[in-house]
Amino acid sequence: MERHAILTNLPAGASARAYSSLPFSVTARFNLTALLIVYALLLALGLGLGTAYWALKGDPPFGGVRLGPWETWPRLGSPQADPYMRAIVARRGEIPLATGEGLALTARVDSEGRRLDAGCSYRIGSVMPPARLWTLTLYDSEGRLPPSELGRSSFTSAEIVRAPDDTFSIALSRNLTAGNWLQVPAGGPFSIVLRLYDMPGAAGSNLEASAYPIIERVGCGS
């Protein structure tokens, strides 16, 4: 009422101009509000997609168990796997070992917590938890099998050369080494995956770091 009174007391020309500016002002405020709503929706969508991609790109954020340099997710192949685990498995297109089949462990660091680097050489050994069969495989930073002069990127428990006391040692380096040897990628970080099949009892139970092989960095450089 007060605003109406003020406008009616203005000269005729000023009153007409004031009334004519009202639709423009309302339209401007409406457009600004609409832009803010669209911006908020796009921001929320971008943050949601970004965080989802980040969460699914790496390892499962929950349920991991650290055993020295090795990390494993015992529930990854079980019915108790959480939605993140299931989404990551679906994205990778992998078939994880079921609870009764075995256990898969991944190492991206050595036993002192240093990132595995293709510019260094390593020694893996010399114990292994009981299992009917195990495999140890190298992967490059993209998750691919690296090329090797011997055409080998993995070992199995059936073909490993052992010492008389049944211990073993696997050398990882760029240059050929006598005995059990795997050639590291040409450069950059890499990972090691240890798969244990048909373990006694339930896979993932009674896990102790001392039962798993250490990863010792021998040296770096040529």
C-alpha cells in the first residue's frame, strides 16, 4: 500500500516509467534464480559423478586388511561384499575368488612401505601360507602384464625352484638373474598380485603378516 501511494504521487510520466520497469525487474530476478538453480544442479551432478569415479577407480574403500606389504579384501568375492566392492568388480570386469576358493593379495609397496619402482630390484620370499596352489604375478601401472625377455610375468608354486629346506626366493629386476626371476616393467610403479587357492579353513580367517612373503628392496639404479 505504501509503495502504491508513493508511485501515485509521482508525476504521470515518472509513474508510467516505474510501472513499465516492473516486469523487466521481475524477469531479471527470475532468470537469475533459474541460472543459480541450474548451476547448483550441474555442480551437484559433477561432484557426484566425480566422487563416484574416484571411489570406483581404485581399491575398495572399506574392508581391506594389511599384511605387511600385502593388502587384501577377504569379502570381495563373498555375498557380504558391500556396494562399493561390487561396483568396482563390475567396472573392472573381474571375477574375484569366492570365499571358499582362495584369497588374492596385492602389493604396491615393499616391506618398508616404499612404493614399488621399476628402477629398483627386489627379492620376495621365503615363506608362504598353506595353500594347494599359489601364483605370483607382476602388473605394470596400467594393470597389464609387462613384456619380459623370457616371456614370463608370473610364477606358480608348481614350478618355483626351492631350496633344500623348502624355502624359495624370487628376484625382481630389469636384468636377468639366476634362479627364480621376473623382469620388472620398463619404468614407473608396478604391483604384485599373490593368489592363494584352496586354503585350509575359510579364506581370510586367521590372517597374520608373518605367514606371508616379505618384499625386500635390494637396490636401485643400473
